[in-house]
Amino acid sequence: MHVIDHFVVSQPGGAATRRGEVFDPNSGAVQAHVVLGDQAVLDAAVAAAQAAQPGWAATNPQRRARVMFRFKELVEANMDALAHMLSSEHGKVIADARGDIQRGLEVIEFACGIPHVLKGEYTQGAGPGIDVYSMRQPLGIGAGITPFNFPAMIPMWMFGVAIACGNAFILKPSERDPSVPVRLAELMREAGLPEGVLQVVHGDKEMVDAILDHPAIGAVSFVGSSDIAHYVYRRGVAAGKRVQAMGGAKNHGIVMPDADLDQVVADLAGAAFGSAGERCMALPVVVPVGAQTADRLREKLIPAIHALRVGVSTDAEAHYGPVVNAAHKKRVEDWIQTGFDEGAELVIDGRGFTLQGHEQGFFIGPSLFDRVTPDMASYREEIFGPVLQIVRAADFEEAVRLPSAHQYGNGVAIFTRNGHAAREFAARVNVGMVGINVPIPVPVAYHTFGGWKRSAFGDTNQHGMEGVRFWTKVKTVTQRWPDGAPDGSNAFVIPTMG
């Protein structure tokens, strides 16, 4: 059993004596301990960041991009080892772990183009002899607080853009699966990033609060549950920081009567149950339009769900593995009981699932509910597990209204062959990311990721140009070079008054 420590340039002696347990979700055993940091650990990280950031910001964008190119190469060269490390702590199968890393690398690829995206604007002749130009400059020190469900992708979403823009970055990953973020920081140093520009601190709420309150940290990016996202946003903004805080989700999949149901079922098997449903862009609610569509969909879903293979995370044939820990397993099973108690029809009950030889692992079988209604708590709240709920809609208008009225607004999908219906739905639905025959509508890295309503707090989304705007501040310069006319004819006039 090993200890996972902070990736900090200068650690204070004797600090951070508390430890958390890191489990092997396949066996239920504790496989490591992680040192939980305190204010002293954060102060050491901030001091190192303050020392390193000015020099990094002064490094020209091409050289910063070269570090990103080299980091990408190193991550690709270490992909197998990283995927197995990630899988061993999270529980997602190896294929999902590789996907986790790859989606993060796509943001690193975007960051490789930072010389282009940082270019400012220029106006010649805004007034007599007056030119105006703008530049994007780094904020200084940024911080990221990331969740357990994507321990590679979401950290890279954050630090890739922030560092490419010239900031130093302090990452606080989930204490449930902390090893991959540390390894990514090591690879970034190997890629040529100066010491102190990227550091990893571990911890729980004590460390989160220390980050939110620290006066030297100018911006915080967060991904997690909505209640905590709201807390992070309020506390960070109150401390004068720029904050983007992404919360929970309850994504809907609308199935129109003309949809290809075989394709829909195949899509739902991955979108609802992949990674054991531990994804904010999972598709846990399916909304068939019309009774006939609902009955036909249910008939096809039942055998497809029974055919899903639940296995250890290294099982290449498994569709998904265990959930992250015992507490989360209990939470998901409690929600299944809640749905049953509320009167939803529990068609397939995944509770009580065990895997021979791994009886203490954190496994949950796939569950299916039918006749779920919008008043049920199990529909209103995020379950974050391998549970699919069928909410029947009478018509298209109800299908638009359900995700639009929900407290979460992360993602939504519509399955149809009708272009007019798809276009109308995409324009009207009150949700931030929309898929048309795409079950998990996560945008490509050069676009931007972000939900609406209680799925996101703050005005700026993750990655893409929105990420560049979040991690930089604009400075605008108005300049003139007077010719020294003796009659004063070159007196300055504000351009808008000329």
C-alpha cells in the first residue's frame, strides 16, 4: 500500500498529516492512502506559483505551445499505463479510461494552437493619428477543483488552456482517485513546463475552502455536484475571484415515433450505463413520444439491458465496471428504492448484483424504471449510476417541455429522422448542449462545454475560445505619436468625439 502525496515544489515540513483512503472498486479493498492537504500546503503551492508564473507568462506563445505538443506526445506514449492507473482507482473499464484520457488530450491539441487564439484586435486610425489595440494577458494563478468521474479529462480541460495562456495552475483533484492527476503533472514537467507552473494539491472541503479564500488565486474552475458548485461559485465570487462552476445533470433523450429504435437502444446502452452511469453527460432519462413508441422501445430495451456485461475494470468484454466506492454504491441503491417507493415501475432491478470472486467490489447491475413522472424525486435529482428511467410523453410539446422545465440543463438529445422536428427542438429546448441523433452531445474541444440552469454557475464555459476568455483578461491600448505641430493642431481628441 502506498501514499499519494502532493505535487508541490516546496512542501512545508510537518504539514498535512490527515489521510484519506483510496479504494480498489473491484475488490472493495483499500489500495492506497492520499495525504489531505491544509492551508500550509496550499500556501507553499501558491508561493511556488507566484515565483514561476511571471517567467512563464513572458515566454512567447510558440514556446508555450511546444510544451503542449511534447506533453501530448508523452501522454500518448504512456496511454496504457495511465488508463490502467485510472481504471484501478475509478473502476471504469479500460476502454472508457482511454477515452477519458483522449478527450482531455483533444483540449491539449486545441491549446497547441495558443499563438493563434491569443492574437488581439487592432484598429488603425480610430482618430486623427490614433490607433487602438487589445491584448489578452494571463490572470496570474488559476485553480481547478475536479471530480472523481473524469480524473484525466477534466483536469486537462482546465490546466491545458490555463497554462497555455500563461497562467500558473494549482489542481485539486478528487481524493477518491488522485493518482492520474499527479502523473499528468509529472509528464508536464517532463515536457518542459517550468517547475511551479503546474502543481497538484490533495484534500477535502478544507482544501477547497482554502483555495476559494486565497487572495493570490485569481480564478477557479470547478466541476462537481450542483449544490457544491453553487457553494463554490458564491464563496469564490465573494472573495473577488472569477469562477466557473459546473454542476449536475439529468439529461433527457427524446425518442420520436419515426426514430430508428434499434439504433436508439444501442445508443442508450452506452449512454445510460457506460462508465456505470457516473458521467454528467450520461443519458439517464429516455422520453418516448406516444404510447406506441414507449411500448416498442421498452420491449427492445429489456433484452438489451439484460445482455449488458458487468465486470471488473480490466475485463475487455465488460460494458461497465464497479462504481467508485461503497458510499456511492449505497447512494445509487437508495435512489432505486426511492423510485420504487414513489410508484415508478421497476422493470429491472440492479441491486444485489455480485461478481464471483469479487463479492466485496462496488458493483451495481443495470436498472430500468418505466412510468416515471416529473413529480418524483428520483426524476428531479441526479442518480449518477447505472439507472435508466422512462418518462412517457404524449406529444412533441411535452417532450420539449420536460427537459426545459427540469432544474438541470446540461445536455439533451433527440432521436428522429425528421429534420424539421430536430431543428425546432434544438431551437426551443432550454438546455445548454443538444444532440441530434447523438446520445452524448459533448462538443469537440475547439467548441465549448457548458450547461444551463443548475448545471452551471458563472458566465463562461469550459475549453474552446470560452476557456481562453475565462483564463485571460483583456487590456486595450489607445496610442498616438504626435508630430509636434506648433499651432496645437494635433491636440488630442477622444476618438468617439472627433
